[in-house]
Amino acid sequence: MAIGANISSKSEIEHHRSEIKREEQEIRGIPEIEREEIRQIYMKKAKFTKEELDMVVNRTTGDEKTLLDSMIKEELGL
């Protein structure tokens, strides 16, 4: 039983790593789509004015690590 749980855990970890790597590639390869995804995520979170939303999106997407962290949490739910 423990072996099955261990294999399942390793499989889940590998899946998470794969998803994070895919997200990193999307950030570098199609940044405009990732930017729009962040915009959509934050539009659903709160009632921002256009200016506020622009500021949140600009700050989030202006730093690759911040963007990746946000996408991991908000889009992937990890």
C-alpha cells in the first residue's frame, strides 16, 4: 500500500513540475496571452477600475517570477 502511495505522490509531483514548466514556456513564448489571462483572473477577483486593473496587470506581468507565481496559484491552483 505504501509503495502505491509513494508512486502516486511522485506522479503528482512530476505532473506539477510539468505544468509549471509549461507555464514558464507560455510566459516566454506567448506573453500577450498570459497577460490577458492575468487580466481575466483579476477582473473576476474584484471590481477594479480600468486604471486599477491596468496597474495590477502591469505589475504582475512586469516581473517574470511574479507572473509565474501568480499563474501557478491562480490558474493552476498549485
